[in-house]
Amino acid sequence: MMTETPTSNLINNFDKILQSLSNGATPNWLAEIRATNLERFNKLGFPTTKDEEWKYTNISSIVDKSYTRGIKTKVAESDFLRRYINKADLNIVFFNNEWDKDVNAVPKGVTIMPLEEAFKNKEDLIKKSFQRYPDTDNSFIALNQAISNDGVFIHASKNTTEQQLIHIIHLSIGNEEKVINMPRTIIHIESSAELTVLESHISLDDRACYLANPLTDIFLEENAVLHYCKAQKDSLKAYHIGSTRVWQEQDSTFDGFSLIAGGGITRNNLDVILNGKGCDSTINGLYSVYGSQHVDNHSSVDHRQPNCTSNQLYKGILNGSSRAVFNGKIFVKPIAQLTNSYQLNKNLLLGTDCRVDTKPQLEIFADDVKCTHGATIGQLNEDELFYL
């Protein structure tokens, strides 16, 4: 259960942001969703270490600050930015949530547009994205759904197979005020279509202090395939609380990877729902942290139908006094017979002061299944180093 924390100034700022979005250009249905989610956020409050899901991650340093929306700015293409942009890719660049430029030469069968435009032109698909998750007990998701107006909508039509990488780049730029960025990404892959998407979160200034609260919703229709990677290298003074939700229908395939190398405090939530028979979901993650960095990976895979497969493998490398948390859950419903699910978390400690709290979990309500989970935490000894 979430409990409220003394964040009245912060909540007042969010109320003001919502009021600024509530103008004549906002459709009534969207205004209602925003208001409902802000009310839910105000009720939930921010989590504390008294909440089981946040037991090992203290975010008091995040919520005791006041934030403003990201400044609208343009940044010239620099050597720094060119390191992350491959001209062969479809690059979608955001500066502090602001869409930088149009995407050129979008392949046939693929639609890419700013989320604000999709609210008007893709209303039915956007509504369904909200309806799949009618309630949330995650206050950060509720906050994003309340006041996010920036992001991207990606859609692949039936039977579209596109090998070109779609790269979403979120660049955060610091200033004297602490900025909050809440991008929203919605990816819809129709039946028998296939896409590859990379979502990057990067800071131009390693001294910048900001809060990134991204939300990505992915919907895979029957036989759809998505190769998806989220890479995060935020400022070491930044806070990143990200959520990714994946909904799979029959015989669809999700191939996911998470890379975390930045951020002072990072929390990644990944929720996968296998809602059709024969789904396949692969979830791999790598985190490399040092100094006083704190990274927290929470994953949930919900097997709701028979003959589905899921594989989770998270590996961590820690140095200094850094800390990592892993909590992975596998749910198998009574109807989900012939489930094959695997989960493993491995951690390598390179320093004597770093720490890992790992908690793989299984909740199985079917009897004809193959499910395993495990975790390892260890250091390199001198003999192993000698033979490397």
C-alpha cells in the first residue's frame, strides 16, 4: 500500500501543470483521464520504504524537491549528439520533452507522430491503450498519465516488416531549476508485423539535476514481433523512475533488453502480460554502477494463457558503494498450463562496500508447468583474476 508523504509544494506544481494543459485544444475524454489520474496520484502519494515494493529504495531525496516542466529549447547537433545518432536509423530526438524535428522517410506501413497529434488523429488506438490498464497503484504512472503531453506514437500496420532501427532519443538539459521530464511512448504493432525500437535516455550535462518519469506502453497483436531496447545514461545527479508495460496477444514475440549505466537513483518497472496462447517473451537486462549510484529493477511477467514462454536474465556489475535491487515476479494463472518460465539474476561485486538485494519470486496456480528462478551474488577472488 502506498502512503502519502509531505509533498504539498510538489503536488501544487503538478496541479498548475495540469491546469496549463486543460485548454480548448484538449479533448474531453483526455481531460477526464488526466483529472482521474491526478486524483489517483494525490490519493496514493509517493511511496516510502514502508511500502514492500519500495523497501530497498528510498526516494525521499526525490520528492523533497520542487520541479518545473522542461524548458523548450533547441540544441545544435554537436559531437556529443552525433555519438548517439546513426543517420541510417529513424531518429526521433527530444530535448527536455520537446520534439526536435520531423522524422524523414518513414517506411511504408509505419506511422510515427508526436503524441499530442496522436491524441487527436489516433483517438481510438490511444483510448484503448489507456483502457488496458484502468487502474494503477503506481503513483509515478498515474502522474505521467495525468500531465504528460509529450512523446511519440509508433504504429506498424498488418504484415509490415521493417528492419530499420527506430531510435527514440530523450536528451535532458539541466538549468538552475530542477526539471521534470515525463515522456510517453505508445507502440502498437499489428498482426504479423515486426519492428525494432531503441529508446535512449541521455543527459548533456553530468551535473544536471532532474527527474525523468517516462512511461512506455507496448501492444503486440497476434503474431507481432517487437525487438525493444531501453538504454539509460542519465546524469549522476538525476533521478530516473521509468515504467514499461507490454501486452501480448496470441503467438506474439517480445524481445526486450534494458541497459542502465547512469542516474543517481534509477528505478525501472517492467510489466509483461501474456494475454494470448503461444506468446514468447525474452527480457534481458544489464546494469553497471559505481560510486553512490542506486539502481532498482522490478519486473513482473503475468502468464494468463497456456503454452507461453518467458525468459528473464538480469546481470549487474557494482563498484564503489553502489547498490542494486532486483525484484522479479512470475505469475502463472490456473488456465496457463504448459507454461515455461525462467528467471535469473547474477551480480558481480567489484568493491567491498557495494550491496545487492535480490528477490526472485514465483506465484504458480497451474500444475503442468516448468518454472525456475535463482540469483547469485559474488566477488572475484585473486585466483580468478590471475587466470583472466
